[in-house]
Amino acid sequence: MRWSTCLWGGRCNPIIPVGRYPKCWREPDNRSQKKDREVAQDYMSFFEPDVLVETEDGLAESIGYRALADDELSFRHETQLLSIDELFSGERDRRPEIQAGLPITDVYREVYRSERKFTLRDKNSALIFNEGPLSKLVEVMFGAFPKEIEAHEFLRAYVDVFEPSCSDVRPEHWFDFFEAGAITPFVPTYRELEIIPRWGRDLSFFVFDHRSNADLIDYWNKRLFHSPVYPIPLCWISELAPTVTDMVNRNHRPIPNNPYGTKFHSELFIGRSIDREKAADLVSTYFSGCPKGSLFAGGVWHPVVRDNPRVQHQERHSISVKSASIDATLDAENTIRFDTLHPSFASRFGRGRNRWANVVNLRSHSSDHLALSYPTNLRDRRKPRLFLSLRERPIVSREGWVLCQGYTNSREWIHISDGSTAIAEWLEQKSIKANSSGAGRIARQLIDSLGSLWATHLIADEETMRLLEEMTRSESRTAPYNRWMQLVAKRSEIQLPRIALDDFTNRGLLRLGLEVKCANCTHSNWYGLDQLDYKLICERCQQLFDYPQGNNRTPWKYRVTGPFSVPRFAEGAYSVALTLSMFKQKLAGSTDTELTYSTGLELTHESFVREVDFAFWTGEGSTFGQRQEPRFLIGEAKSFADEAITTRDIESLKLVAAVIPGTTVVVSVLKSGFSENELLLLRDLVKWGWKQINGVMRAQTIILTGRELFSDHYVSSSWKEAGPPYDQFDDFHTFHDLDEFAFATQKVYAGLSYYDELTAQHS
């Protein structure tokens, strides 16, 4: 806490408790039944720190962050893990230097230059406190400087700039700080920071025992994801209670435009070192003057990231200085370049490379094959390789791509991988080697030819798809112009967005040409517009013949081309493309759905060699706050065969999901239903996935048919129009929560109910 006073933004640094937790954090009803190590990992996942500072050697490694401890960087000042003894790195040009972060003296210098060197008409008082019995209280509420002699320069600079009065800390200083706006050592650490609360916008108070380190850590961290939170130390509760009661009463007013007359309320958090009986006594003794329903007292729990967006959860505050939107274009090496942002008061250079961070969020409206969404990499930052240099370690967090910065006025560049490369590298970290399969390459070519998944509406029609398949199986791979014209006209009457024949030719599905019979062998040849001439060569007999200029009945025909000319529905590529498109744009109905995907992969593990038809990460993008961790899905995609799903398909999905816990498996077909044999296999897969492993479902299963893949707009609309049994799931959450959608598909297609199964187990 003291060293955080020496850093710009230091009061926003989380404290990750590692080790054996105190008894008050171990109560059976304290919401967390996890081991101490697992709870510490939850803290890491929740706060996602950019740089780790260990108070003791080996703490990071003890909770699974060995990759940071074994950092291969050749220069110590570039590492993202250091000891607290290494934090201070000496002085340069009479200015103290910090190994990570900006020294607060940069802020002091700016405050003096812009404010304090002048005589201020309205000058807030500044405070600093003597060491004493309440020093811990000072550290957590107001800020105190380290006792180490090397940190005296920070204290001296604070005194020089703010000229604080020095005294023993007393309850009246609480009022000076929270009501009169007095400056304390923590205040400059907030310079220029915009802090946007994501949770707890009601008035809150935190009662704690300053003698309990556990309570101090709880209050310190609580302020980072709940706001505002006013501290009430037990030793001052009698002095603060009247003011707190008055604040609660003033806050207890009707919520504007609320038709039910609901009023704002306040929350009183009780430190976990205070037992329930004493907590109840404190509330009744000191806050009895609060109206009924105006103050809710409760406990504190460890922060945790919720995978399910429907479950009530906290989010840490968004903390930033400035932002910029840029238009970037990929160069020949798939990189983008942009100017970085920096605090206005930061010195040009500093000791470390991790002085502040730029957070980058990328969107592409023209191409969806780029890997713009990754799982977080907090434990091992060697992957993904967003830079060609091995020395750069970008952090992938739920907030975005975090690029630590070392100096001002610089340019940054990022290398963007395609989805197949990104997923293959990630699978390699799971001890699975991934290579594109033959069918996967066809699917990749098909999507590339369309231009993006957004263009799959051209093939999202069973009659269109069957006509394309018919053409691939004919000798000439053609169909009459009039047949295509009639089909497109029919689809345009009932389907949005509107389509035209030009859409098929421009995206490489079809080419227009003439069918001409050879005058020598009577073989029917097809010639594209670029091949027509007065003299033609027969593709069968290889003889020249004259174009029949007197024959006005020479038919115009379209020929299927490229990957669309591959039989068996392009080796399953149609179903792969439509499945990916459904998750991208038809499920949640959000243009902000993020999808990083790979088509067919051959997967090699020490225990198996199998193939999957697709793999992808998906998650909802977030304009504000943090995203949920992307979900990883793998799947089998089939066409119209009566027995499309085989035992081997199901076994492949099980083998991969068993190696990667939390995987969601997808089985999709273009047909409208399943055979009895297929249903037996699907039910086996679903129940296999329901089994709990370490308290978590082994694998979730999503079942899809042409009902979802051929839907014109959103899946929810298609289900509603279909009637029973689909319409029973006409619920917003069904289509915005992958788990709920999976349970719905299991009920509709396999006749299995997860919730009924749970009820039966507990009855």
C-alpha cells in the first residue's frame, strides 16, 4: 500500500492475497468453498494485472504463473514480474526511478508547474500523518510513503509541492478528506484518471477493523469494483455514525421516473474479521436512525469472474486517461501501425518499458477471417505472437490487448494472424498439434470466395444448395440461365436481404457462358465469355470447329466454379460456413459478436489423431466494461445424408473435449432432423458432457439442423415461426446465453432436459 503511493494510479493497484488465508476467509457459508490457491487465481482473473510485484519470492509461481517467473527476456527492466525490492531502481537526473509504472514525482512536477507555483485563491489543504498506532488505517485510507530510506525522495517531493500540515491522524481528518476535499498522498495518484464504476452505484460504506490485514485488503480491493465506498474504521465508528446516518437519509429518495416509488438505498459492508453477532450489534447501535429499507447490511466475498452473464456479478472499474479511434489498413505483412497514447505529464523516457499501457480493441467490417478475439493469456504471455520481436509480451485481457509502453510519442505496430494460425498456436499450448484438413481447406476457400461469413445468405437456402450440388455432379457442371433466374426471383420475393444473379457471379459461385456442340464429335462444350471465338476447341476430341453463328438456340448456362464445384456439398463446406455464420450473426442478434475461427483441422495428441470440421472462439464484444472470457467450440458439420452422424464423429468430439476442459461441442446438419441411430449417439454425447468434473460440466453440447442454419434472420424468429416444440423457448436469454441455447437444442432435438435431470438427481 505504501509503495502504491509512489506510483501514478497506484491506489488502483489490486492486492492479490496469496498463501494460507485467515479463518475469517474460510467460513463454510462465506460463498467460497475453493482452495486458497484457486481463490488467488480468481483474484488474478478478476483484476488481470499487467505487472506483478511480489512481496516474497515464488508467490506468482505458487498460483500457477510460472511462465512469468521463467521470463526469457534478456533485460530485467522489460519483465512483467519483479520483486518489491526491485521496484525502486534508483535516481536519474535527481529524479527517483521506478522499475514498473510512472513515478508519482512526474505528477508532482506537473502539479507544481501548472498550479502550485502560483498563489491559489481556493487552495485545498494538504495532509500528511505521523507514524503511530493507526498507521495501517492511514495506509489504506489516505496514503503513506514507504519507510525505506530510498523512498524518502517521494516524501520530500510531496512536502515541497503541497506543503502539507503534519499531525497524528484523527476522526476529523475523515471529514477533511471526504467532505472538504483535503489533499492526501493518495490524491495525486488519481491525476487525470477517468474512473467509471461498473458495479455498485449506490452509496456504500465499509466497516472494518484496521488491526486486521484481511479487512484492510478487502477494503482496498473493494474500492476497485464498487463505488463509492466510504471507510468506517471500528475505532472511529461512534464519531462517524451521525454523519453516515445523515448521508443514508439524504440518499433515501425516490428514484426518478420509477413508477413503483422505489427509493435509492445504501449498503453497509461488514469486514469479515467481525463476527455476525458483533456486526448485528454495530448496526443496531450506531445506525438505528436510518429509515427502514434505506440501509442494507451485508458481508464481503472474494471477487470472481462469472462465466454466465445471467448470474449477478461484479466488474472492476474502467480506468483510463484518454482514447482514440483510428482507421487502420493491413499492410503486406498483415500488420497495422498507429500512434500510441501517453499521459500528458509523463517524462519522455524512464527506467522501465512497463510505464503505462495502451489497450487496443480491433474491429473489422470487411474481413472476418482475422484473429481479433483471443482467450486471455495472463499466465503465459509468450502467446499469441502479436509482435515479431520475442521481447514484446502483449497481454490479452477481457479489457482488450494490453500493450505496455516505455516512452512517449512512439508508434506501435501489431501483427494480425488469421484464425487458423491463432487457434493452432493455442492448441499447441494444450499439447495438440493442429493442421488444416483437406475438407478444411475447401471450406476456407469457399468462405474466402464469398468474401466473408456475412455473404453466406447466398447459400442459406436448401433449393439453391441442391441445385449447386446437382451441377457439380453433371458432366458439364452447368445449369440453364433461366433456371437460376427463376430461383433467384423466387428467393427475392420471400428473403431478406434481397439477392440478384450478380451476387452469385461477383462472388465466384457461377460463371456465365454458352453451351456449344462440337461439329466433329457432337460433344456439348461450355465456354465462358472469355473463351468464345469464331474458332473453338472441343474439350473432348481436341479438334477445332466453327462457332455455329446461324444457330440462334445456343443456350446460355451458368457453370459452378471454384470450391463450389466440389461434390457432396463441397465436402461439407456449406454446412461449416452456415454453422459459423449462425454463431456470428444469427444467434444473439448482435453485430458485436466476436468470432475467431478455423475450418477443418487434423488434431494430433499423444492419445489420439482425429479430425474436426471447425473450431472457434466466440464471445460478446463490449463497448463498456470487460468482456466475458471467449468460449471455445469444436464441431462436426454434415449435409443431408440419412445417417450423417457416425460413432467416430462423436468419439472425436469426446476425445478433444476431454483434453480441453470447458469445450463446447457442436453437431450440425443441413437436414431437418435425425435418424434413430443418430439420436442414440447424440443422447450419449449430451449425457457424457453433463458429467461434472471438479464441479464443472465436462462439456456442453449444441445440436443444430437446417432450421437454424437456413434461418433467414435470427434463430429466435425461426423458432417462433416453427411452433411446437420450438416456440416454448421464446425467451431472450435462450439465444444470448450459449448454455441456455445448448439446453434448448438438447430438449428440442434429443428430448433431453438438463434441469429435469438435476431435479431427478436431487429428489
